[in-house]
Amino acid sequence: MEQGKRKQFGLDTFGDVTVDEKGARLSYAQVIRDVVEQAVLADELGIDFIGIGEHHRDDFAVSAPEMVLAAIASRTTNIHLGTAVTVLSSEEPVRVFERFATLDAVSNGRAEVIVGRGSFTESFPLFGLDLHLYEELFEEKLELFAELLKEKPVTWSGRLRAPLQNQEVYPKTESGSIPTWVGVGGSPESVVRAAKYGLPLTLAIIGGSSERFAPYADLYRRALAQFGHPATPIGVHSPGYIAATDELAAEELWPHYSAMHSRIGAERGWGPMTEEQYRGEIEHGALYVGSPDTVAEKITATFRALDNDRFDLKYSNGTMPHEKLMSSIRLYGEKVIPAVRDALR
């Protein structure tokens, strides 16, 4: 691990539709307002980054993360604001650049983008796109977006979109570029693609131990060098929940996590998750669930295994109430992050 290199800590949410303390489902509007409050608390705690996912389905409230991030920008000072992820395959790259350049302006240079293919496909029929072009759409649009990030006149052509000839795109950013990460789920091809464009990598580790992703981090660094790019950051995105004790955290999260897993699993052909499997994923896998000390130890182990530059805790997990999410965020900022910094020091 590079000595003296400051590690960063973030939070991610998909704007999961939550319930109140009595179990009643909240409105989409209230969930979005709650996400803003969660980000404001994160800024007050000195957390480095918040990422908001884009989805187009009933169980997530946020389909336009840039709008939510702009609201957050107006009430925060330091926290960096990004997506987790922007589904670039079904987006228009020019509009993505324009929206984030605008967000960068209103936030005084705090905008970031994490682009990816997304793990859900509802946006393809919604926007009239052929799902059979899943791979090709992302590859072509990422190529164009990488050109747009240079903030110079763009000359580009592809197969699925009209070409651009010496085209200027506005507004320009004050810094000259928008920090852009590529989110990947763990395929070697996706890792190499991020390296090809010299863009930072975010590994979405949502199952199994983080240590098994070490070969991907190594592949990315080797590919960067082979493409002639300088070293760029690696981030990790993983789900978790923090409470006063290990048992309390596991008990409070289980019904919400189980329901979420069952709902998505029914769509994808997964079997139901047992509580034994859930506990195993906490102990040995990608669920960062427990007391502050336990979660800090697990995050520290991830930094040591991957030498990643940022860790983003995906703190929203299904219908978990807003009040409990706020408590988890507070423990993350006040207890977990300082403990990890001390351990790495």
C-alpha cells in the first residue's frame, strides 16, 4: 500500500423505496427527500463522496440522479456528488456530459460520474433500445463520452448514433474535466475496457470476499500501463449496515435484505436466500454488516487486499427505514472511518 496516500470513503444509495417505523411504504417523493437528508448528514460528517444510482422500476425512487444531486449540492459544502451508476448504455452521452458539467458548476467543482451498464435492463425498452445491443451500445457510448471529457471539439463516428464533426459541447467545466469512473461487476473485459480509456475503476463487490477481486485490480493496473496511461484510482462498492452491535445490525437488516433479495431473485431465477446464507455472507462475503469495529476491520482488510483508493458503502438495502439509515451513516462517519484510517496508518 502506498505510504501517505489518503484513502477516501463514500456512500452509495439506489434510493430504495423504504417503509416507515410502522412498516408502511413511503411515497417516492418522501424517499427522494430522505436521500437528500442522508447526503446532508454525510457532508456534515466529513464523508468524501455520495453516489446515487439510476433505476427505472417500482422499488427505487430515483430515475434522475442528477436532479437529486443538484438539490444536495445546494445544501452541502464539501462532499463530492456522483452516480452509482449512470446507465450509459441507454443514455445520450452528450446530455450526460452537459448535465454533469452543469452539476459541477452549481456544486463548485464537486461533480463526478460513475458510468456503467447497470444490473437492471428496464431502461432499454423504456427508451426504445434493443437489448440485444447491450454490449455494443455501452462500448460505443463510452468511446464517445471519453472524447467529450476532453472538453475540446469532438469529431467522432459510430454505428448506432449520428456522427459529430468538430462539435463543441457546453458548458465547459472550470477544472477542464469531470472525474469519471467506470463501474464493473467483475468481468476481465470490463476491467480492460476501463483501462483502455484511462478512466478510474469502481469494482462492484456484492457477493463473495473482496480478496477474490485482487486479480482484477492487478489486471487493471497492468492494462493501464500497457495502454500507456498513468496510474488512476480504484474504488470498491459494497453493501452494508452498521448498528451498535454485530447481532443488532444483522437482525435489523435481515428482513429488509431478505425481501429485496427475494424480489429481485424471483425476476432472475435465484432461489430464496436463507438466514444461514445471509450470516455467511456477513462473516465471509461482501456484506459489511455489524458493529463499527467489525465493519471497520472488514473495510481495512479490503484496502489491504486490493490497495484501492476509495471504499463506498452501499448503505441503502431494500425497505430499511430512513431513521435507521441515518443512524448507520452516523456510525460510519463517526466511528468506522476514523478506525479504518487509524488501522491503515
